[in-house]
Amino acid sequence: MLLKTTGLLAALAPLVLLATQDGPEIPPDPGPMRTDDASAPTELPIELRRLSEEVGTWKAELSAFMSPGMPPLRFEGIETNRLIGDAWLLSVLEAEPGGQPYTGIGQIGYDVDEGRAVKTWIESDSGALNVWYGTYDLERRERILEYTLNDGSGVERKRLVKSRVLDADRRTLDIIELDETNGELPILHIDYTLIER
């Protein structure tokens, strides 16, 4: 993990330098991913090509399940997604649950070295970096990611994130916690409707 973190920091260093200079200069898009032969573009895995289905500005209708048996907290937000090159989708969700401003920012992609989907997520109301790994179900157009949450008391809880494209204008996301018997407890449900692409 140290090697990957060091590589990330090294990759971000030029961007930090650019951001601190007068007149921000954005480096050009490097273009499609390439093989060892730099002159021949690589065919992207289908998982990466599917990211473009999530590009755009989306109305998000959220239902947060605070405790079993209680009605969910319902609120709306706006999620804006754009591609970063061919391999990543940058996602920004803004909402006001309970009247409090909230921003969540994520990167979604497919780790070609490990052959699995990956997502990172940070939130304005948390100091945690969430990293989720999983798979794509290509027939269902569904990404299923999992992560383990440590609530600070030493108890680890397994969660699944299921993101599904229903059609060109609709998609859903569910966060589910698995109990001791792998029963599913809903944490969050989002219905997305496309506003503009």
C-alpha cells in the first residue's frame, strides 16, 4: 500500500505546484490509455466504457435510513459527473440533509492492474477516506463495491454499494450494511434522474 500511496503523491505533486502558481494552467488530457507501444491505443475494458453512461448533471432523490423500523430521512441533491480521461469518473454530490450543507466527492474507475472496479469517496461531514472495491455485472449494468467500516469502537461492519444504470436517463445507488448473518440492512438509497448530459 505504501508503494501505491507514494506513487499517488508523486503523481499529484506537479498538480500541487501548478495550483500554487499565478494563473492556473491545466495540463492537456493525455488521450487514450496506451500499451507499452506508445503509438497504439489500447482497447478500453467495457467497465471503463460504461462510465460514460453516468456523465452529466443528475437530480438525486435520497433516502437515508437512520435506524431499523424508522422512516427514512428524505432529501434532494444534485450530482455532477464528468470523465477524467478514459479511466475515471469524477463525481460531486451536493445536498442539504436536515438543512445542513453536504458535499461528497468521488472518483470511480476500473483498476486494470487488479481487474476490479474501484471508488474513492470523501464527505464534508467526515474526515474519512472511503475506498471501495468490487465488480461490474455487465448484463445488469450494475457495479457492486464493498468496504469495511470501522465505527471507532473496534467493531467492523461490511457494507455493499450497488450502483445500477436503468436506462439513459435513470440510475440508482444503494448502500447496504450486512449484519452478522449477511442479512441486508438499508443505509442509503438514491434515485437519479438526468437533468442534462
